[in-house]
Amino acid sequence: MQRIRVLSYNIQAGIGTQCYRDYVTHSWKHLLPHRGRERNLNRISGLLHSYDLVGLQEVDSGSLRTGFIDQTQYLAKRAGFPHWHKQVNRNLGRLAQHSNGLLSQLRPSSITEHNLPGLPGRGAILCRFGDSCHELVVCILHLALGQRARMRQVLYISELMADYPYSIIMGDLNCGSGSPEVALLMGRLNLWEPITEENTFPSWRPKKKIDHILVSRSLGIERARVLDYACSDHLPISLDVLLPEGLAPVPRGVAA
């Protein structure tokens, strides 16, 4: 069986929040560049390089606050990922480029972007690995803050991924493991969640489990855990996915 290492991380645009007070005293970092952001991104890249597939949320794709650095590309280059993709969901021009990001050591067969229902600014990346008969499908997403909007969004995702027997959904879902939203996704798509007890937010004193990796029941799982790696206001989550025989993604290769 082939093992791939998967990680999901909301990086808060590279801002290292350490307490609730920082949301006020460091609020300027959401608008203006600062030296600590690049140091923090370098710390994050040190974690990412050992993984095969990484889903990022709250990434900036190049604006004033990041010194016009595309953070998805920066982390891909720094951590040695040959394949990467960004999805800009909320384009505020020079002020901010709110995005999702994908980093991959495996060569995707296709990548598509999807705008989620509700107010503009939420999206999902759908990435396929392998051929149409034996493919692994990975969805990276960041759901809305309101429950009504989240329910519309998970209904959309459940329809989008209904025909894929081998799938992984990961990201910041802004709701807990016992929520109706997560229950709907797992029920409609025959998924399960290996990590349910460990909280991910806020990173300095985790009280909520709002970051998730959901996987098809047809996939094997090992080493599922929340990582104590506080470079954001969220903690990252990771697991090893064991792919059944015949479900091998396209081999690693250099990006075009």
C-alpha cells in the first residue's frame, strides 16, 4: 500500500497570534508588512517539507501586507514542493488577497476551483490524482462563519463530490466534529474523521475543534493528530493516508 502524508493548516496570512490581546494590538499586521511575517513563514515551511500533500487556508497571494509575496508560492519553493496552486477567494487589490492554497509532491491530473454559496469570499480547491478509473480526489476549503451559510456550502460540496469513492476533505470548517455540517458531509459522502477529540483553536489554548480532515471509509489511516506547532491562531492537523492497491497517484515529478 502506498502511504501519503497529509496536512491541513490555517496560517492566518503568516501572523503568529499568541493570545487574544494580539487580535487588537497586532491588528495592523493584517494591513501592513512586518519583518516577523517572513520569519514565521520560514518556521511553517520547516514543518511542511516532510508532507506529500498540504492544504492551506487564510493564505495571502501577494498584497501590501505581505510585501507582495505570494505565500503559497513562497512556501512551495521554500519547502520543496514541485506542484502548487492558489485560489484567490476575496480580492481586495493591493490591501489583501485572501486565498486557499495547495502544495503537493505528487503531480495532479487536474485542479479546479469552486466558489462556495453565500457571500463572496469562500471557495474550494478540488484536486484529482491518478486516472479516471482509480483516482484520489482531494478538496481543500474554508467555510463561512455563519451556520446557515455553512449548511449551503456543505450541501454544495456533497453534491460536487458525490461520485468519488476515494476522497479527502480538509480545511477550516468553522464548526465542530459534532456539528450538523460535519455530520451531513460524512453521511452523504461516506466519510469519517480520524481526529475528533483534540482541539485546534485558538492555538495558545485550544478550546474548539474547527479544523478537520475527513476521509473516505475505503482509505486506511495512521498517525492522525493535531500538531503543537503554533505559528498561527490555529494548530495544524495531519495524518497518513494508506491507499488501497491500484489507487496510486501520478508519480512525483517536476512541475512544468
